[in-house]
Amino acid sequence: MTPVDHGEFERIRDVLASAGIEEPLSASDIVAVLDEHGVDVDSTHRVATVLGRRAESGAVEVVGENPPYRYRFVDE
């Protein structure tokens, strides 16, 4: 994980937590929430990449067998 990924991950997680969102969301749903809160992200693909990388360490659970995957944050 790069420092950029870490910062993006924290920003995504913080916005979703402050919005009170606990259910799994697709990357496009997450981008919509971030946009509503004034947070600009490069793309849906970037959100999926950052969250997918964090899934490898167990911080995020990827829900679903086929796209669109949904992402749920795991309490650390």
C-alpha cells in the first residue's frame, strides 16, 4: 500500500462513517456519497482499486461474486 492509497482509504472511510453508512456499497455508490460531501476522487475505478488493496489486509470486505462488487469496512 502506498502513502497515497492510505490517505485515500482514510478519506473514503471517514466520509462514509460520518455519513452513517454501514451497508456495503459499490464503488459507484461510494463515489456518489463522496461527491455529496464535496470530496473529489479520480474515478470509480480508483475507489475500487484502493478498497480492493485494503481487502488484502482485511480492512475491507468485498461482497459479491460478480461485478459490481460492494465494499464493507471491517472494524479495525
